[in-house]
Amino acid sequence: MGRVILIIAGTISLGLGILGMFVPLLPTVPFLLLTASCYMKSSDKLYDRLISHRILGKIITDYRENKTIPLKIKISSLTLLWLSIIISAFVFVDLIWVRILLFVIAAGVTAHILSYKSGK
């Protein structure tokens, strides 16, 4: 039963990690690391498929071995982050304090992403 729960949790985490590649405030790398951990403890087959994936596997191994995030992912994440924050702040939000909060959150996420070394 524990194995099944780990596979389900890993699969949900994988979905969130992939979604995080396109949704700016949803992190990608932590969800992929959680997926790898769940799969490693529950299914060698799923873990091997994840690690051998040409995009997702590289993100996981780069982070685990070198604590790096690929430059392309950094650029796309920050671009999507700031585009969505700017659009949200000026199209959907009327309250100035909420706009300020959105920009403070975006600045914090930007600082966090930039704190990691860039991989190839």
C-alpha cells in the first residue's frame, strides 16, 4: 500500500512540476525532486524512466549533482513570472497594496531563482 501511495504522490508531483514549467509561481525543480524521491523508493522502472528523460532527467541530475538550474529554464521562468505579474497587476488588480505585494513576491522569487548557479 505504501508503494502505491508513493507512486501516486510522485505522479501528482510530476504533473505539478511539468505545470510549473509554464505557470510562473509554481516551482518546477522541487516537484521534480519530490517525484524522483517518490519513484526511487517505490518503482525502479518509473525512476529510471524519469531520470533517462531527455529534459526532466537532466534537470534533476543537474540539480542533484551541481545545484544548478539550466539557463533556459531560468530565463523562461523569469520571463513568464514577470509577464504574468505585470499583466495581473495592471489588468486585474485595482488595489495598490496588492500590486505592491505582487511585485514583492515576484522580486523574491526572482532572487531565489537567480541564487542558483546556471547550468547548460
